[in-house]
Amino acid sequence: MEHPVGKPEKRTAKKTGTGKKTTGAGAADRATGAGSGTAEKAATGAAKKTGTGKKTAKPESHLAMVRRARRINRELAEVYPYAHPELDFRNPFELLVATVLSAQTTDLRVNQTTPALFAAYPTPEDMAAAVPEELEEIIRPTGFFRAKSRSLIGLSASLRDNFGGEVPGRLADLVTLPGVGRKTANVVLGNAFGVPGITVDTHFGRLVRRWKWTEQEDPEKVEADVAAIFPKSEWTMLSHRVVFHGRRICHSRKPACGACPIAPLCPSYGEGETDPEKARKLLKYEMGGYPGQRLSPPPNYPGSPAPPLGAG
């Protein structure tokens, strides 16, 4: 059964004058005031006819884009009031290690791997002294385990030698650690230290380009463009909401457009499945009634915890 929190509403189909079906937008339409038109029309704005009889979309101004982007953020805050980092951690060191391990794998696989890892190496001093082959064997399920092992041992040694065994709370310091780039640093700063930051992972970059907030591909340029749209206080939670939406509804290959609560605001509506019933079958994690990625989710998470490694 799907959990009621954050669950997109069904949209009813109606016939147009051409005999084609269009979809209403349910709760999202009511929230955006677009209930009288289709989600596609609401997302693309008013269209005008050319001399050939074809419709062309009215270009969106920068100001209109900013207003639409902020509206999307508000809508996502209602859909995912429980958005959170999907890596299990109990302190800044565990979050730093888990984020490094999350490269090229899922947060679920990292969460299934880190209990044994932190039981063996609970502190930077312990991990810095690890036998590489033994560390590699523990983190093998996350992939690229040799390179990740070198990064973990290197960053742990740096924490021990340069920062008194503590994870620093400044971006300039974090990016000096082996295997730690700007994305990882922003994850740690935003979620372990409360310092606002935008985390540009593959989901975030993909969605903000779909929403026309930026055309950039380079993560740092994407970060700069999006940072200019939103107040700094929103950066960390915005990152969580966008990533949540990308993992659950707005998938890479086949977005669940017909089950998307922000469809009226999306200029890329129609790239995925628009039939509401078919789209609902594409929903993942708690939105589709399945376990989440964390073995130890926060108390307000509406779905089920993920199973440990090897369970089921």
C-alpha cells in the first residue's frame, strides 16, 4: 500500500475537441491555480498562433523563471516535508565517509555497507591505520573499492594529522581532503554543520536543466546559477527536495509525468509517461509503497526502512 504522505493525487482525463486526452493536475493544479487547463499548458505558458496555424510558446523571461522556480520549491516542500539526506550517519565523520562511498552507487548500498565499516573503524585515527586489503573487502559492495579505500585512508590521515581528528566545518578545508570535492563538502556542511549549500549530484543537475533553471552542465556552474535564484537559507533543503523528486518521480529515462504534482510548472512535461495510472506504477521508494534507502530513517519518514545487506 502506498503511504498517504507525499502521495501524488490521481488526475482525471478528459477529451479535448480534437479527440485527444489531456490530464488535469489534481492537487498540484489547485495549488498553482492551473486547474482549468492541462498540465502541459500550465507549464509552457500561453501560446499564440502563427500565420501557419501552428502554436509557438511565449518566451519566458528571467523574472518569470525565477518565480516559477521558487514556486516549484514551495510545491516540493509540501510534497516532501520529510526530505532529508538519505545516508545513514551519526556524526560528521560518518557522513563524510558515507558521501565519499556514495559515488557511482546508491545510498541504499552505502547504508547497507557502513554499519560493518564503522564498527571496524569508528574514528579517523582507526581508519587511517586500516590495512588497505581489509578495508577494501568491507567496502567492496559499493564498487570502485580500491580507489575509495585510498580516499578513505587518505582523508582519515589528513583529519588526524591536520585537523586534530575532527572534520572541519569550512568548505576550503574540506576540499583539501583526498576524495572530497565541492559536492561532498556541501553535503557535509549542510547536514552536519548547518551551513547552507547546494549539492549538485546527477539527479539535481538533470532536474534543474529539465526545469530550465540553467543550461549548464558543469556542476559548479549549475550550483552558481541555482544559488542566484534562491535565498541562501533554502539551499540545503532545496537540494534534498530536488534529489527526492528525481529519485521518486522525475526519473532519468522515463519520468512519471502523469503522477507528478508539479507538472503544471514543468516546461518538460510530456518527456515521460503522461497516463496517470501508468505513471503511478513508475513511482519509487515511499511514493510507490516501497522501502526507502536508509536503514535508520528519521522519525518523520513516512515509508519503511531499508533492509540490511543480505536480508530478503
